[in-house]
Amino acid sequence: MKKLALHWKIIIGMILGIVFGFIMNSIDGGKGFVADWVAPFGKIFINLLKLIAVPLILASLIKGISDLKDISKIKSMGLKTLGIYIATTMVAIIIGLSIVNAVKPGEGMSKETIEKIKEKYADNTGVKDKLNKASKQKDAGPLQALVDIFPSNIFKSFVNASMLQVIFFALFVGISLLLIAEEKAKPLISFFDSLNEVVMKMVDLIMLFAPYAVFALLANVIIAFDDTEILIKLLWYALCVIFGLALMVVFYLLILKFYVKKSPLWFLQKISPAQLLAFSTSSSAATLPVTMERVEEHVGVDKEVSGFVLPVGATVNMDGTSLYQGIAAVFIMQVIWPEGLTFTNQLTIILTALLASIGSAAVPSAGMVMLVIVLESVGFPSELLPIGLALIFAVDRPLDMCRTVINVTGDATVATLVAKSVGKLGDPKPKNWDDNYDLVK
Ligand code: ASP
């Protein structure tokens, strides 16, 4: 019998998790049961993915650069990648702003609804936590983000999983390896080559657990919903974000069809496990190992490209987040600060949403923290900030799940595009967890 494809197993896990979550929501003590006995399995899965992220970036980037054997190629690939990342993010923000200005989901929200939302969420610890984090971020100097890329202690970067610092270190080691005599470089290159194979195998093994993990993750998301009335009031706003994200998918698929000359459906099918995990975990960082495995082994992008483009993308390229930040900022202004909706302010939003999405961490709800900075850049009154965040808080999690899918899809598309442009897109060679199992069982 033909084995069920991984993405189907994951989809079944997700659907069962959602149904289970709703059932548990309606039973006395059900929420507690999910929190104590089901959610931890989702956490274990995310821990495992995070566990391998740092060794994976190190190994695949160092191996990739040493395979390139040409420093000028690294430079041109780097510039190309950053240029495309900025361009796709701009497209995302412009799509977001066009939709929110055309639909105007924030106009006509009644005073009672605003009052109700304010009462319920403005003092919420989640909202306060986002405001605190944003003010810490704001206190840093303008070049702090640049300084932060250069670690003084690489072990600290490993411990904190500071992705950009690990990428910088790997680039540094890789380039230095190219500059020493070949026979001296060889042992280290084979070490990282072998490490890379091992970590990729770990991804295959972890993925065996994915269908069960998404069950746990989604059941846990469902038990957190309590106020459907407010959710319905925010439906237009949520639909604007979802529609914008869907347009981004169309944009990526057009790039794939016309520039990369690959079938969009084929591409979606290949990367779907990464997209489904992005949806279930709301974290592009946690999804990164799977994105890398899918793009390398199933789409056929060479390690030289994916090893650089994907980790950088997971940290700096967040098209879904930037689109969301544009829509959320204007929506909040439409509801509580319409006088601020000038053309200049909207232009400012394009620029700050670009920077904010680069600065957002690849973890759940980071986009909302940086939204505060976008709002502040247009002079949004600070006393209204808690109400502004409260307005969108109730639907943030589901929208976070959706925007993370786009963040990951964007990274995978750009990796494929860059690979095509530098002649590094080959035939996929998928590996299975049990390829060598017969020899050792
Ligand atoms: N959760 C998103 C990610 O990890 C970031 C965000 O928009 O909050 O890509």
C-alpha cells in the first residue's frame, strides 16, 4: 500500500487537534487536561526543532561556502538575496496598505465594542508584555541592531540561539576556510559536511513525530479562544489580513511560474510540510530546519544557496509580518486615531514596517511588539497604545499563524529564485529517515 504523504498526515493531525480542542473547550476541566497532558508534546516538538537549528545553520552554511569556492560569488549572492528580500517585503506592505485603505475595516466600529475590547484586553498581561518589550527595543541606539550581529562570545550566541550572530560566525569561518591551503581546510570541511548530514537526518526523525505534535499544538491554540463575539467584530480586519496574505502567495507563485519556470502546485506540494508547521508553531525560527530540509532535498536548491538564504530569511525577511503590520497599524488608526491617517504617515508606515519586520524575532507574536514601534513612528498618542493593541489582541494568534506561513513561503520562494539565478537549482534528491536502517537494525 502506498504510504500516506507527510503533509496529509500533518493535515489530519491538525484537524483532529482542532476538533479535540473544541470538544475539550466545552467539557468541564477540559482546558486543564489539554494544558497539562497534551500541550507538553507540542512543546517537546518545538524544543527538538530549536535544538538542531544552531548546528544546522553552522554546518550547512560552512559546508555551502566551502563548496562555492569563490568569494565573489558569495558577495553577489548575498547582495541579490538582500535586494530581493527588501523588494518582496515592500510589495507585501503596499498590498496590505492598499487593502486596508480600500476596505476600511476600522470605520464604523461602535463605541460599545471599543469599550468592551478596552475593558477586556487593555490591562491584559499579554498587551502589557508587548508594550514593555517594545519600549526596551526602542531605547536602543539606531545602530544597535547592526552591533548585535557581531558576537563577542560565540558560545553565548549558541546559547541564546542568536541567529544572525551564528550566521555571521559561520560566514566568517567559511570564508576563512576558503583562504587557507586546501589540505589544511579539508578536515574541518569534512567535519561540517558530516555534521550537516547528521542534522538533516535528525530533521527526518523529528518529522516522524510531526502529525502528533501538530495535534497537541492546535488543541492548545483552540482552548485559548474564549470570546467569539469579539472575534466576529474583528472579522473584517482579520479577513483583510488573510486576503492580503493570499495575494502574497499568488505573487510568489507567479515568480515561480514565470521566472523559475517551475509548476506552482509542485512547489507548494514540496514545501507544504514546512508551511503546515509554520501554521502550527507560529514561529519561522522553529520551522527553519524543516524549511531547509524541504527546500534542499525536495525542491532541489543547492546547500550553498539554501544554507545562506533561508537562515537569513527566517530572521530578516518577514513578508507576512510586514503586511500584517501595515494593515494593523492603519486599522487601529481608523478606529481610534483617524486624524493621524495622512498620506505622509502612510508612507512612513511603509518604511517603518519594512524595518520592523526585519527587526521582528522569528517567534510567536513578535510582529505585534514591533507594531508598537510602527505606530510610534507616526506619532500615535502613547496613552492610546494599550487600547490600540487591545483592539487586535483577540485575533492575533490566528493571524500570527497565517502570517508565519507567508514568512516561510517567502523565504522558500526567494531561496529557489536565487538558486535559479546563480545556476544552483538542480534535481531534488529526497532522503528518508530509514535509507540506511536495514544496515543497522
Ligand atoms: N510569528 C512570526 C514568525 O515567526 C513573527 C510574527 O509576525 O509575529 O515568523
